[in-house]
Amino acid sequence: MKLSKHELNHFKQKQGQIMSMKGFLLVKPDIVLPQRLDFIDVHLEIKCNLKEYQNKNDVLFDLNTTFQLENIKENDQTPLIRLTAVSYGRMIKEKYLTDTHRQIENLSIPVIFSKLMCDMNEWNQSRKYLQYLLIHSNEQDLPWIEYFIGQTLYEIGEWDEARLCYDRAMKTNQIRLQDSAVVRSAIALEIREKYYEHFHVDIAISLDNISDILGNQGKYDQALEYQKRAMSICKEYYQSNHTYIAFLLLRISSILYHQEIFEEALNHNQQALTIMKTSRSSDHLDVAYALADIAHIRYGQGMHEESLQLYQQVLALLIQFYSFDHLDIAHTWIYIGRVLLNGQKNYEQALNFFQKSLTMLERSYSFYHAHIAYNLNLIGNALRKQMKFNQALEIYNRALKMQEDYYSPEHIELVDTLTNISHTLSSQEKVDEALLYCQRTSTIQQNNSSLDPINISYTLNNIGNLMEKKKEFTQAIEFHQQALTIQKKCFPLGHSTIIATLKFIGTIFTNQCQYDQALEYYKQALDINEKCFPSNHVQLASNFILIGSVLSAQKKFSETLDFQNRALAIREKNYPSDHVIIARTLTHIARTLSDQKIHHQALESYQRAMNIYEKCYPSDHIDIISNLNNIGDVLYRLKRYNEALTYHQQALAIQEKQNATAHINMARTLNHIGNIFSSQKKFDESLHSYHRALEIRETLDSLNYQTISTILSSIADVFYKQRNYDQAFDYQQRSLNMRQTHYPSDYLNIVKNFKAMGNIRFAQIRYEESINFYQKALTIYEKYCTWCHSDIAVSCQQIGSTFIKLKQYQEGLKYLFRALQIFEENSSSDCEKLPMCLCIIGNSLDKQGNSNEALHYYQRALTIRQELYPSGHIRIATNLASIGDILRNQKKYDEAFDMYEQALVIYEKFCSFDDLKLSTCLGHMAFLLKQQHKYDQGLSFYYRALAIREKHLPSSYTTVVEYLMDIGRIKVDKHNFDEAHNDFSRAVAVFQECDPLNYSQLVINLEWIANVWNKKRCFHRVIEYLQQCLHIKEASLSPEHLSIVTTLSNLAYVHRTRHEYQLSLIYEMKYYTIIEKVFSPDHKDIIDSLSNIAQCYENLNELQIALKYYQRILTIYEQSPSYSFDEKQIVKDKIDQLTEQINEELV
């Protein structure tokens, strides 16, 4: 015989199994077959009892024949298939006929044959056969022929034509009541138990069929009308507790469930269950099916725990009833898996149940292709939720191949699989490929005229979501609007599908930072929710959360918290206290509390959420990881950095063990860790974490411009703290460009970029540019974010403070007073902003020279802070210290000391013993005591301040050096030169270790050491240190830098003091060579240097040269009116003296 390659492979898979033919097999000794290139020649070797076929040339194996497929041999080019004819066929045929006649008495063999083809899913063959019977059969069979034609059309999705067949079956008088049990297997038992002759019951059954078709078409209102007509007929013939009534109640419940009228659906279902339990035993199958329907409703209501318990009850009843593989058991495993997957997010357990179901289907229902494909899709969904995208795609493609082989590439059954493949590709950021699958889905749907339009709307929404991922927001909204139009037509009174689409549109506007438009759509969704569902419905809570998220983005935190608490109240009524949905709501609330800086309450909410997550999920669940990061973030904001780091590192350790695609979430954790390291001033570690996060985002999440721009900004902040301003500015510019390109309406984040760039230019002392960026930020606030009063005021502060730096005091104070007015007129959750503004004004007035007016504003700030913090606060101490600074500059040392002393008491109360603010205050007090010549007290305070600063080395090295130098100077004043030398030497050592390239400061320290040796009259050591200074200056400065001349002059002086005139002359000449290019000829330093040179030559007995230099000095005196007669006379006397000496030597 001839077989295709596909058929031969199918035979190979069935070796050792029982099989039969879908037709007749004629065996002849000689038969000639046409040649087909795409077919393979095979030999069949059939082992059978030839006694039954004696004297026969032909053997006909019909549908009764069953074969055992022994094996397939391919030793030569023609495969050999060995079959054994067994007697199971007749037994199977007889059992099938008996079972069918139990359902439908007197059904003819031709019609039973058509039913068999239906049972084998051979819908097209069955329909052709039935259409032949429709012409050639007797009148008795006609209603059943119409019915089974309707069934074949129903199964292939041709619901309109199926409905016509059912209508024709309903109008005939030939169908008997007891035979109509086949219409719905659920009522077969009751109908068999009692025979009802009345015609109207037949009508009820057909009405039920029509209702079922309308339901599949999504025409739920019409379906409900037919079902209610059926119910009204049946109530005339059956008692209210009859099982047929129960089944109709279940049908009505199913329609109400699809309309999302859950409570009414539940009421009908519970009525049906009561009837079932009364008329059946509590463990009857019908009870199990009623419980399953209730479980469906609870699942639809989001009550997943109760739904799961009900499904488990159903499963126990089914396993008790069936002692072998049964399709209903497989379905219940699927239901349980679905709750675990979508409700409890327990992906591993869900996958286990889906696998069990698939195993049963492949073992016992291998020809149920639609069921197997559906099961494969569920497995793919579980893998996709675990972000195992490649594995999910393999499973989806298995399902797709099966469906394409069994149906056709354009069949409606492929839609769900194609959609799932699209979702997976989208999750892999393969958006263009995902769109191709969506478009194929759309084409199939458009070519299927009988398809429920609501399904088309789902595809339109999917395309819209993909367009959003491509950042084509306008097109995305257009697709969602098309979907919305269809949905509003299908559900004019509202429906969850409409709510979902409105939310999609709202989310697009949210992601574009168009918050007002987003709120408009979210509130439309809320209106439908409130109209269609009860006040405590779970969907309302979802709406409240979304609205809260927009309000939070607008920094309207009080309103946000109100919506989130309303969501929590609803969810606590609908879910058990340890349900994950409660935990997620607590997480939203905690985030808002943290944004309000109510960190301790936020931490409590996160901890409550974590307790729930840990009960419900394994330790590596995504929600647990996310919450570890949330807790870490609050601890970070509380400045408990080490604790925060522990939580983030826990999250990171879990994520690093997960699959590569899960690393996309690792970027968030790395970002948190980068924040902590940055705050701990561990900048290299911080940059490493941020760059890892950036690499992950750019590789795996390249279209998430919002998050990438945030990471770029964070990297810029670290460079800013490192004073690497150019790189900081470059990264902020990249972040700004990304936001302006992709999110031009993200005003609040764009403002952050402008302000950060302004800060960078401010640090670079490029104040005009800084003001330009601050002005851009202020313009955006005033135009688009008018509600951000506090931010507007802060921007005014920044602009004003920068003008003060430019010494443009009037302009600067104008902005600062404007900021003050805004703070005074608009109360803020941050009460500290008003006194802070007052302090900035005070500081500006002080710089302007209005110290008394400055004191007034500092005193106002102090008064407010003392009211805000009656128990004391560090900010009060800072305020007192600022007042002390002004009084110190006014040389009111006693009053200043009193302010510092009050500040010190507060610092000691609220700060750790090594806090730098404590050190600064002690340093100021030490300085005042030094100025008052209270050296011993001053040294005591300096030593305390120094001890604190040294614990913060190397970051505090400049202040350590400053304190060591001040201590050394006090000891010089006390003539304690040896100790002073030690202090100055320690300062030099700190500089050489911490800032070896800071030559200017190093030289100052060395010069003080030289000064100490000079005081001790140890001139050779003075020269040693001055020469070090000279070498450093000559190496680091230009040859004619004025800083060099001071050292040259000092060296010349010391050598003269030691009578080393030749060496002194060398340094003095170098000194003079530089200054004569800088100063005017009659400058005092020029005259002094000429005088020093003259002295050197005089002491070297070079009188002629000395005389010339004195004469040059006299010439300068005579040409300049600035010098007195006495000064001129001294030089003239010196010239006369030298002239006389020279003349005496000549004689």
C-alpha cells in the first residue's frame, strides 16, 4: 500500500498498540496502484485466522476489525508493517452500540455511525455523511440528523449555521422526550429515569441548545433570554427540586458568570447545588460539577483561596468516582493549576498540575488534539510567568504544530496559541516578531465571520500594548480605542473588558507622564466599576490603586494614601488576612508613606507584607525579592545603610541564581546597592553597581528608557560627588536627552535633570550657566506643575543663591524673598523648608554685609525650629552655630561662644560621638578662645575637634590639617617650638598621604616649619625647608610666579643672617629678576631688593658694584615723589660713605 511520510511516522509511534482503520481495508493478491512521488511503498503483513476466509481471493477488513501493531522493519528500501488481527473490534463495536442505545433508544445504525465520527472529532467527514443521510434517510431519523449536523458545525465554530440546524430539529415532531437526553449529557440520567411525552419539554431542550450557541458567540443577553424561556417551560412540568431544574440553573449561572454578574450567578449555582445534594448523594458527580461551577465563580471574583479549596473537593470526588483516567480529572487539574498560576503566582506547583493533565491526555486521549494543545498552552504560560521564555516558546510551537496539522494554518483554534507566542516574544523584547503573530491572529479572526467580536477586541488590545512598547503611543491608543468601540457595542452597560481597555489607555498616558489624561481614563473605568459591581468588589480596589499611582506621581501623597487605604479596605473584606493581594496593597501604601518621609510606618507596612509573602511563596519568589528591596530602600532613607545593604544583597543573591532573563529585575537591586554605596561615599563600588545595572537594562530592557535615564542620572550623581564634573554633566545630558526624546511630558524627571545640571555648573563656578538650568526647571514648574509649590520655591532659592555667588545681591534676594513668600503661603508636609529658606536669606544678607539683618532671619528660623522640635534637634544646633558665625565675624566673641556652647549641648545629645558637626562646633569654639588668647582652653577644644576629624580620614584631611596648623600656631605663640614643630610635621604627613599633588597647601605647612626653626635660630634647618618649598614651587608653577619670589626672598634673608652673602646674592638676584618684570621701577619691593643686593656686594667687598646699586636706588628716589627726604638722604649718605672707601683704597 502507499503511505505518506507523515502517516508512516504515525505508524512508528503506535508500535505495540491496538489500532483500527477509519474505513475499509481490501486485501487482494494483485493490485496496481498509481505512482505518487510524495508517497512511500510499504508492505503490510497481517496475521489472521485464514479459516474464516477459505476460498476467498479478497479479504475485506471493515470497521469491526482491530489490529495489534507488532513492529515495523526497514531492512530494505520498502518498510514492512506487521499487524495481527484481534477480536477486540467486535467487542468494542457492540459496547459502543449498547452505550449509544442507552442514551438514545432506537437510533438507527447509519446515524450511530455519524455519531461515532463526531466522537472521533472527524467533524468534516461526519457532516458530509450526515448531509447524504439527510436526503436518503427515513423521517424518523431527520431530527437527529439535523441535530448532529448542528453539532459538527458547532465544534468547528460555525455557530450561526449550527443554530439553524437546532432550530429545524426543534420544529420537528419526531424527536421523543427520552431520546433528547443526548442534547445535554448532564440531564441524560434524569430523562432516562422517567419518560416525559409532552412536546414543550422538547422545545426547552432545543432552547437550551440555542442558548449554548449564543453564549459561545458572546451574545449573553440573548442566551439568557432563551435559557429563561427553557426554565419557564420546565417549571410547568417538573417540581422545583428536580435535577433538570438544577441543570438549567447551572446554565443560567454560567451566562451570568460570563456577564460578570457574580453574586447572582453564585445564587443560581447554590440553588442548583442544594437540589443536587437533596436528590443525589453528597458525593455524586453532579454535586462535583456544581461545586466546580462555584469554584469558577469564586475564581472570577478573585477569591483564589476559596476557589482552590473547592477545586480540590471536586478533584477528590472525581478520583473517588472514576477508577481510571477521565477527562474531567484532567480538566480539574487544569483548573487547580490555573488558580496556582494566576491567583497565587505559584508557578512550579501550577506547572506540576498542568504536566499531570498533559500526561493523562497523551496517555488516554491522544486524539483529543484541541485539549492537548490547550494544555500545552497552559504549560507555556507557566514557563512564561517564570520568565523561561525559550522553553515556553518550544511548548507553544508544539501546540501550534499540532493545531496546524489537525486543522489548517488559518483555523480559529490557533488564535490562543498565536497570542501566547506573541506575548512571549514581547516579554523577550522581540516586539516586531510579536507583532507578526498578532497580525496573523487578526487576519484569522477577520476571516471568520461567526467569531465573537469581543475576541477581536482582545487582539486589538494586544497590538496596542506592543505599539506602546515600541513607544508609538499614538498608534497604541488608536488600537485600544478600536477595541473599546467593539467592547462598548457588545457590553453597552459596561464590562470588565471595557475596564481593562480603559486602564490600558490610562497606563499609556501615565507612562508618558500625561497624568491628567491618565486620571480621566482611570476614572472612567472606576465609574463602570461602581455602576456594574457592588461597592466592595475587588475590581474597584484595582482602580483605586491605579488612580493612587497617578496621584503619587503628581506628589499628591495624601490623596494617594486615601485611595490606597480604600483599596485595602475592600481587599481585606474579600480576601483572607494573609492573602498576597493584601500584601501587595500594603506595599503600595508603604511606598507612599516612604514618599511622605513617614519611614517608620512604611517599614511596618513592608514588614507586614513580607510576613504574608513568606507564608505564601518560596524564598526565591519575585514578590519576596521585590519586598527585600523595598525594605532595604526604607532603611536606606533612614540612613541605616548597613542594614539596608544586607536586604539588597539578599535579593541580589537570589536573583543571581535565577535564569538569565530574570536578571532584568537584578538591575533594580543593583541600583539600590549603588545608592547605598554612594551615600557611604564608596564611590567606586557605587559606580560598579550602577554600570552593571545599566548594562543589564541596555541589553535586556533596551526600550525601557525611563529606567535607563534614571540609572544614567544616578551615575552622574556619583561623578558629581567625586567632583568629576565633566563626566557628571555628560551623563546628566544623556539622561535628559533620553527623557526629552521619549517622554517629553515627563516634566518632573526632566526638571530633576535640569536642576542636577545646574548644581554641576554651580560646583564648577560657572554660575551664569547654572542659573540658566535652574531657570529652565522653574519655567517647567510654573507652566506644567503649578501644584508643586514647594518645588517652585526651592527653584527660586537655587536661582537666588547663585545670584548671591555672583555678588548680584539685589537680584538674588528678590528670588529668595519670592521663595519665602511661597513657603509662607503654602503649607508643606516638609515643615523644615520655611526655616531653611530663612537661613539661606540670612546667609545671603550676611555676605552682602548686612549682618544685623541677617541675624534677624536666623533668629526667625531658630524660633520656628524651637517650636517644631521642643525636645531639641540637630537643625536647632546648626541654626545656633550660624548665629555664632555672624557674632564671631562681628568680633562679639563672648556672645558667639555662648551660641556655639548651646549648639554643642544639642550636638552631644543627638549626634554620635564622632559626628563631624560636633567637630566643627568644637573647632569654632577653639578659634574664639585662641582669638581671646585663652590658649590652654583653646587647645583643649582643638584636641577634641581633631580627634573626631582623624576618625574620618582620609575624607576629612583638609580640616585635620587646618586644626593641626592652628594648634601649632598656638604653640608658636606660647614659644613651645618643639611641639609646634611636631604638629606642623603631622600636618605635612597628612597632606603627603591624602593630597600629595596639593602643592600650594603643602608649601604653606613647610613654611611654618621653617618659621619654627627660624624662631629657634636654627638657620640651616630653615634653609633646608625653604629649599624644599622652592623646589616644589619651581616644579609646579611657572618660573616667574609671584609665589616663588617670596621663598627666594626668604632664602636670601636667611643666608644674609648667616653672613653667607654669596648665596644670599644668588637668591636675591633671582628674586629681583622676577619682580622687576612685574612691579613698577619705584615699587618699594624693587628698592628693597636693590638695597639687599648692594649690601651683599658691600659685604663681599665689591664696593664698586655696591655703589652702582645704591646710585640706582637714588635715581629712583629722585624720579619718584613718593619717597621722603630722609629716605633719600640715607641713600646719599651711603653713597658718600662707599665713595670715600673706594677712594681710600685707590690711594
